[in-house]
Amino acid sequence: MNADATVPQKSWFNRSLIASVLGPFLALGAVIVFFSIADFLKAGEDTFLTAQNFRTIAVSTATVAVAALGMTVVIIAGGIDLSVGTAIALSATVLAWGLKVDVGDVIHRDSLEKRSKEVSQLEPKLKRVTDDLLKSRSADEAADPQQATRKVELEAEEQRLQTELSASRSALRTCRFWTASVSVLLAVLTGCACGLFNGLLVSLLRVVPFIVTLGTMMIYLGLAKMIASETTVRPAMSSVPDWLQNFTSLLQKALWFGLPAGVWLTLLLALGLAGILRYSVFGRYVFALGSNESTARLCGIDVTRTKLLVYTFAGFFVGMAGLYQFSRLSVGNPTSGSGLELKIIAAVVIGGASLSGGRGSVLGTLSGAAIMAVITSGCTLLELKNPIQDIILGVIIIAAVFVDQLRQRRLAG
């Protein structure tokens, strides 16, 4: 009798597992179909299912999804991070500050400002010499014998200026590379430091993550304001390399195989995280910790060390999200992350993760972020106001949590 009784429970568990993985993906398809039909009925043509609109949705999804990948790990481990929004703004502000002050000069020892000035001085000189050379070539050398000598001198001067300008441009590109590389590294390390600090407070003080990260949310906001001197950090566009400007750009020249580089990087990060959660010992520890912390400790898992790794690992994705944030805004705004944590947590919850811990998936998180981006885009095309969009998202979040609670009760029963 007992053996027979276990069959339906296992069957339910398998169906629940499949639903938690594929459910958000199917929901995404349903939302796309709904807005496509609604847009067609309203406009008389399908402007929703266009390549340009899907690129816009992909960029919006990538910006939220990068940070949501880290949040997925935290929630699976039974934690939460309310500071993720201000931590992203802090990382973006550090990146903007690094570009503005030419922090790469510390390593490269070659001033970006100096090289930029050289290029700006050589370009007009070369233009004047080129114009004089064209006039000299069109002049009648027989009427003025000195024109031949003048032409030779101008050609030599043009060659010299071209060589100097080429060298200065090459040095300028190198300076920009170092400045951007060091600044990006600082931004990512800032995110990791925020995650490590959260992990230390949660694991050592043994305070509820909700309260800890609520406090650190304000700390990171204050730090960002201090770095920015309570204003917006605006680096000169000449100090921002092309790849960073085009990272999330929808311009045709910025697309790789139809999508911006930032979208492809998000997919690569998602694949890497899925592999870690599925095949690594760390991934098994994360799920074990979220399922039952006491049992995990009895099984020999170092809970403190695992929590530190979880929050630091999530901080890496926060730093990467700061890169996306700066690429979209081109400035470092300390308050740009306010409220962003709600969208990030919502993406994970809509994606089927349990706030009780122990369950979540990368595919679900990507689907959850995409669902929110599709709803925003669809509502915009249907000319629905922002309050309506917020209400729709709120209803979806409540429904996702309600379904999760039903699943938990069914498994417990």
C-alpha cells in the first residue's frame, strides 16, 4: 500500500518540476501571441512582431536578466537581495568615474587627454597641408617654377603629418582601451565587493537577508552619491570606446548577427551559470542550502562559506549589470538603480523560482525578464499608460507567487 502511494507523489513531483522549468517559457509565448493579436486588431497591421521591436525587447531583457541571473542563485539558496538596484547604480557610477578621471593612466602611464589633444591639433594641420597641396598641383609650374619645389615640400609635410596622426590615433585607441578596461574591472569588482559585504553580514551576523540588504541598499546609494559628489558623472564621449558605446545600441553598425553584443553576452553568462548550477559541487550546495539549511549543515556543507560564495557570485552579475546600465545611459547616475531591484526579483519569481528557496532555473529567469519586457513593449504599442503596465506586472507577480504557494502545499501534502 505504501509503495503504491508513493507513485502519485513522484508523478506529481516530476510534473511539477517540468512545469516549473517550461511553464515560464510557455507563458512568454502566450504573452507574445496576445500582444501580437491585440496590436494587429488595433493598428490593422502587426507592428509588434518586427525585427526592430524584438531587438528592443532583447536589450531591455538583457539589462534586467544579467542581474537577475545572480539573484536566481541567491533566491535558490534561500536568500534575498534588496540592495541589487543601488549596487548596480554604484557599479555604473564607478565605471563612469573611472572613464572621467582616466583611471587607466595609472597603469598605462599615457594620458588620454594628452593623446586626444595631439589628434585634435594634427587633424586641422593635415587638412590645411592637403588643401595647399591640391592647389599646388593644380597650379601652372611653367608660369611659376617655385611651384614644383613647393609641391615637393608639401608632399613631404603631408607624409610626415599622416605618420604622426596615425601614431597618435593608435596611442589614443590604446589609452581608451586601458581606461575602459580598468574602469570596467573596477565596476565588476565593486559589484563583487557589494555581494561579499552582503554575504558577510548575512552569514556572520545571522540576520535575516531581507533586513541586511535593506540596510546595505541605503549604504550603496550613499557611496554612489559620494563618488559622484551628489551629481551625475558625465565622462567625455572621447574617453568612452566604441565597443562600450555600442554594447547595448540598436544601431545597425553595432549589431552582431542581428543583436547587440550585450544580448549575446547575457546568453553566454546564462549558459555558464546553467552549467555551474547543474554540474558543479557549488551548484548542488546552493540547492541544498535553499532546501533546508539545517540539513545541509548536518550533511557537512560549510554554510557560512557557501553563503559568502553565493552573495559574492551574485555580486559579479551586479557588476556586469552596471556595465549594461552605463552603456544605456552613458553616464553614472547614483539614483538610476532605485526600484530596479523590484524588476530583478520579479523576473526570478515570474520565472518559477521559489522565495522559500531550493528551486529556480536560468531558463525561467530569462523567460521572466523577457515577459516583463514584452509586456512593457506591448503596452507601449497599444498606447496604454505606465500605471496600467505596473498593474499588469503586479498581477502577474502575485499570480506567480500564488502558484508557487499552491505547489508548496501540494508537495507538503
